[in-house]
Amino acid sequence: MLSLDLGDIESFPFIQQPDSRFISDGMRLLEELGAVKKGSGQSKSPRSKKRKPMTIQLTRLGQQLSRVPLDPRLAAMVLNAQSTNALHEIVIIATGLSIQDPRERPSEFKQKSDESHARFKDKESDFVSFLNLWDYLIALQDLDSKSQFRKRCKQEFISYLRVREWQDLVFQIESTLSDLGIKLPTKMSKSNTQELEEEFIDNPTMERNYRAIHVPILTGLLGHIGQKLIREEKKPTDKKPKALGYQGARNTNFHVFPGSNLFKNTPKWIMAAELVETSKLYARYAAKIEPDWISPLAQHLVSRTHAEPYWDKKQGCVMAYETQTLFGLTIVARKRVNFSKIDAEQSQHLFIQQALVYGDLGKQLPFLTKNLALIESIKEIENKTRRRDVLQDEPELVEFYKQRLPVAVNNRAELEKWLKVNNTELLEAKFSDFSVTEDGSKLVKKFPDFWRQDALTLPIEYDFEPGQEYADGVSVRIPLALLNQVQVKGFDWGIVPYRHELLVSLIKSLPKTLRRNFVPAPNFADAILQRFEEKAVDTNEPLIDSVSLGLFRMTGVKIDKDAWQLNSIAPHLKINFRVVGESGQVLAQGFDLLELQSQLQGKIKESLKKAVDDDIEQKNVDDWTFGELPINYVKKQAGFEVKAYPALVVQDNKINVELLDNAEKAEHEHLKGVVALLIKTLPSPIKHLQKKLPNKSKLVLYFNPFGQIEALIKDCVKTAIEQQVKSKPPRNEAEFFHLQESIGVQLNDLVFDITQKVEKVLFIGHQIAKKLKGKVSLDMIQANAYIKAHLESLIYKNFVSEVGYEKLDDLLRYVKALEIRHEKLKSDAGKDRQIQIELDKVYESYDGLLKRLPKGFPTPADVEEIYWMIEELRVSLFAQQLGTKYPISAKRVKQAINEVLKAL
């Protein structure tokens, strides 16, 4: 009626008016096929407010559809196939669907007919079965006569009349297509129409590409698609699991017809030529389809929803995820689309927020660089002052750009176009545009940007992220190559603006019994700060000592160092050490500088190697052939002075020239390296001693932990050389050879003297070891174990060189004291036990001191001296008759330990 221009179908004077529902269904089908389109009427005059009702117009496809004598769905399949190589195949399928199926299935020969028709089946498509049947019939016609062909059709349960009808309809449709100007690939069929009974001669199908055939079919069946339902897990109360089916268009649910090839092989998506409702809604003549075929064909029908819009830096625009639904079925899920063309206003908001405010534009623009730098400077003010009310809130920052940019500028390309024709200064912000306050310099005037220690100047970073580890408070940025030069001193004082809060926190960390003497804490913190200014307190001294002294002067209350609960201090009041590599990446960070230095020793050494000349380090040297080794090596790198400490280092029985990161460690290693090099270059005194030592001495020397006298003598040689070297280890070739010559003259005599002293120590030690063997009474077992452990701590492998020449006489006295202790034990085991309890307390304090020492560094001399003080204390307690080098007591030892702890 539309093609004949008969007017509105609802107002047409039918003799018997059709139901309006049928009219609506028909119009809906034509819209689905793209045969019609709706257009709004125009006003009769510009001033008239009345508009004509909506008109319906035929499309080009609709005009052609009206000329093809097939059901609209089938005609649409044919017409949409004209641009493919499968037009002939689609005509065969469409005409086959328009007639009754030529394949017969008599009730008395169901199984036999099914077996005969099985050859035409295709596991993925019922439509291809028509093509298989067509090709079979064409081939059969070429081989058999008319009567034979008729008989074969009957035998194989194929209706001859329906076949003739099918072939005739194919010819008719292809003729119609030719009249419409649609070119067919070849002359598909020919017929002599003089007699109706004349046999048709038709060409077989050529195109068998699955997609090429089924996409045109899908254009007519967009309302007959279905998505496979996922089987739900069977519940205990269910007798049977729920049957599978397909979710169809407009909230329908259907099942594949049992006679279909797809009944057992159910793909995820299918289309069906028709939906027939019997006991269930069944899909007949179905085929597997891919979901990505549907969207391009149904763009005039799909509903679109967009979600999760986001700024895409790479694309330079706001993207979103689009979901397309066709009659309630999701055919496209989460497709990335350009959201800037869909919602310009929301896109501009996201574009400004992410690209301009957050600086994620993906391109450097002068105005944006200045504005981002301004935002960072304001954030730095907030971090320093620990407040979040200086920078304008995000909505105000976004509004700044919205007031200056049109809505169309919602992506990078549009922004660049706008900047070409407008003044960029319009987008350059002032401090007052982005800040709540007018002037921020006053707020951060007292906050330092650098930490200065001796010749080092280290940048300070401020963070304000409460609760995040190492990201809240003050951080000193230390290049890896300078880590070995930074000292602990001064960092416990923090920065001046935080110092009052730090003092308050320190006072509040004290136990309640002490804390109540300093209430209110802020007032005492003010008084201490005033005292610091008046006395000009040295900030290189420990803060705790200065605070303790200040509180003592004010109240008379003495505070022990252990009373301060430093772990309760807020992280932002401590200095965080942030160690960075060459490219600025953070390698490690923490509040304990010594621990970081120990942890990164290997990396520090690698960094020093890169910074200094490569020819300084040498491996496996046999003599001093490497020139002068300065005490330290300084080289400028990236504005910093990198300092390394050359030294001779003994490693795996080889002597190497290496660069170390610590002066004390380098001095310690260099002494051992020089001694090893002298031993290597000097004639060995072992043969001389073997001749000079009496047999009795040789026998005693065999009582050593080495098992062989030669190893013991080597240790004595090492001790003798170290005694001559330690006052001033050589740093150049001349000093080394001079020392070598000097030691060579007196080495034999010096080593002989040492072996005589060692002989006495070993003899007494051997006597004690003999006495400890055998039966022991119960009250002496524990004491004997202490004596044995002490003896093993005095005489062990390499004990001569580790004790040193100057302490050998003292060592003899300590061994004698141990012998006297063993003798006294027999008469008074109880007193020995009481003395040991007192010693255990001293050793507990000493062990606590050792745990506080940084790992990987030589033991300081004052700590070693405390060890010898404890040995003197043993002499005083167990063998007072031997005398001590100086007055000694447990109290003196603990006092010495506390003094070292204060210095740490």
C-alpha cells in the first residue's frame, strides 16, 4: 500500500478492517527489516503551532521489497545478498523456506526417511541443508530421466511436486531480481515455459562460505535470534536440573526444535526462520551465528547505554563503555567508544578534571605546565604546614577552566584548535585562582628546603599522608653515592617548625610517674625551647640529653635515658632518610640511618666504583706496585662530592685494592691488608723458630686449638707484624718498603718473644682443661661449664693476633685467674655461684650494647675496652691476689657501657 501510495493504512476504507494489532505488528516488522522509516510532518506555516502527524516512508530497500513476491523477511534476505557472491544460494534458501519442505516424513517410515535425509544435514545450520538438498537434486536430474527422477524422489521421501514448485519459484525470484536491475553472478536457471511440465535445468550452488551465506539470512531474522541460557546449579530440592533454552528477543524463551540439526549441538547464539508454539516455543530451521555479526546489521534497532566514562590519555579524549541491546538481548558489551561526541558536557568535565587539573593531558602545553607547577607549589605549602585548606577544592579548579573554555573543547584535539585562535593567557592561573589564601610565602617561611651537614647539602621533601609508612612528615633525600658520608648527628632534632610538637610528644612519652612532673607538657616544651635559644645548645649533641638536662634544671627530676619511649613519637616528627639512585628512584628508606647504611653497603660500593676512576681497584696483588693509596678519594659528580676510602682488603686469601664506603671500616681493613702483604713479601721466621725453640716449648705449643704448631706460629708472626704496623699503616710504596725493611730485621726475635708468652698461656690453659675432665660433683657442674666456656673464649683459633701483642701479658693473668677460680670452686661453690650471677648481669648489659652497634662495621675501641674491663672484673672477683691494671667494679663497667650508649 505504501509503494502504491494509497495513504495511511489505518484510514484506508477496507471492506473488512484489519485488527490494529496486526497493522502494528506489520509495521514493526518493516521497521525491523529497514523497509520503512518514520518522518515528522512540517507545519503548514512558520507561525502555525500545529504539526502534521508523523509520516511513514518507504526506504530504497522497502521499494524493492514490495516487488519481490516473498514474505518480507525472506525477501529482505534476498535483497541484502545482492552485494555478495551468495545471491543464488540465498534465493534457494529463501524460496525453500517459503514452501512446504520437500523432504517428506511419513508416520509409517519415520526412521527410514530420517536415514535418507541425514545426508543433507549440516551440524551448524539447517539452512545449509537446503543447499545440500538442492545440489543433490540438480545432480540427480542430470543423470536420470524424468520418470526415473520422479521414482528416485519417491523412494528417497522427497516430494517431486514441491521440488518442481521450488525450482519454479527460484526461477521466478531470480527473474524478478533481474527486472529490478540486480545483477546475478551467472545465469542460474533456464526454463522452457511453453509447457508447465517441461523440466527445469538449474545450476548447482557455488558459494559455501558460512558467513557469506548466513549474514544476509540474519538481516531478515533480527527478531528471531537467541542467546543460550546458562544452566543453573542443581539445588538439593530439585528433582531435575532446569532445561536449557535460549533467551530470545522481547523477553521470550524458546528451545531448538527436536528435528533440527542443532537440537543436540546447541551453540551460544542462533537465529531461527520461525518460532512455533506448541507445548513450548520452538525454533525451526535454526543456524549458529556469531554475536559480532548482529550489531552492524541492527544499528537502526539497537538501544545504547554508556557507562564508566574515563579520560584516555593515548586517544586524547573521553572514552566510555557502550552496551548495545537488541530487543532486550545484549549484543555488544563494554565496547569502547568516543564519549566526547555523546555527552559533550560530561566529557568536558572529565577532560578538565583528568587532563588539565591532574595534568594527564599527554602533551606539554605552556599554560598547563605553569598551572601544574602552581598546584604543586601550593601542595608543598600544605605538606609543610600539614593542612589541607590552602589549595582550592577540585570543583573550583575545574570551574576555573569551564568558565574559560566552550563546551565543545572536551578533548585534546579541540583544545589545540582553540589555543590556535585564542589567547593562551586566559588559561594561565594566578596564585589567588588556585589558593584559598592570598599569600602562601608567609606560611612556609621557616620551613627549610635543604638539610646541611658539614659540606653536604641534602634536599628535604615534605609529605602529608597520615598513616602511610614513610610518606608522612620530613624526608631527607640522600643520593646513594653520598650515603656513606652522612652522619647520624643532628637528625634527632628534626626541623625548627616541628620542634615544639616534638618536645611535647617526647614529654608525653615518659612513664606517668615521671610525666606528672612536667604538666602541662606544652608549657615545659616552650621553656625548653627558650633555654635552647639562650644557651645556644649544639644540635649535634643528642636531643634526649639536652631535653633531660633542661627538665632537670627546671624541676630537679632526673630522667634515665631508658625512660624515653621513642617508639611512641609520631612518624611525622622523625626524619625519614630516603636513599635514591642515579635516576632519582627510591632504593630504600627508613628512620634508622645506620641500618640503611648497613643494608645498602653493596650498592654503595657499586655506586662508588661508577663515580671514581676504574684503575684504582686491583685484584690479587703480590707486592706494593699500585702507587699511593690516599686516606680518602673525593670526586665531584652531579654537584655533589663523592667520597670513597681506598684500602688493602684481604678476601678469600687474596689481597685486593678496593674502595670502601666508610673511613673506620677502611682503616680497619687496610691494617689487616698491609699485615697480609708484609707476611707475603717477608721471609718466613718459622724455620728459625723451629731451630731456636726448645723441645719443651714445642711440646707445649702443640696444646693449641690449631692442632699444628705451624699455624700457631703464623698467627704469632701476624701478631708481631701488626704490632709494628698499627701505629701508622703505610699509604705509599716508600713507606711500605721502609716498614718492610725495619720489620725484617727484628721479626725473628719479636716472634720468638711472642711464642714464649703464648707458651705460658697454653700451658696453664692445658692444665685447666685436664682438671675439667673426669667426675664432677653436682654442685660444681654448672661452674665447670662456665669455666670451660670462659677458657674457650680466651684460647681459640687465631687468638694471638686477635688479642694483640700488648694484651698477651694480661691474657696470661686472665688464664691464671681462671685456674685460681677452679681451685677455689672446690672449697666454696656457693660463693662462686653468687659471683657468677653478678657477672651475668654485667654480660647482659654488654650484650645489649653489642646489639645496638651497627652491623658490618668494626667494633669500636671503647667497646673493646669494656670487654677487657670485664676480664679485669673477673680477676678482681675470683683471683684478687693477682691484682688488676686499674680499679674495677661491676658499677664501673656498667657506667662505661652507659656512656657508650649515650654516644650512639
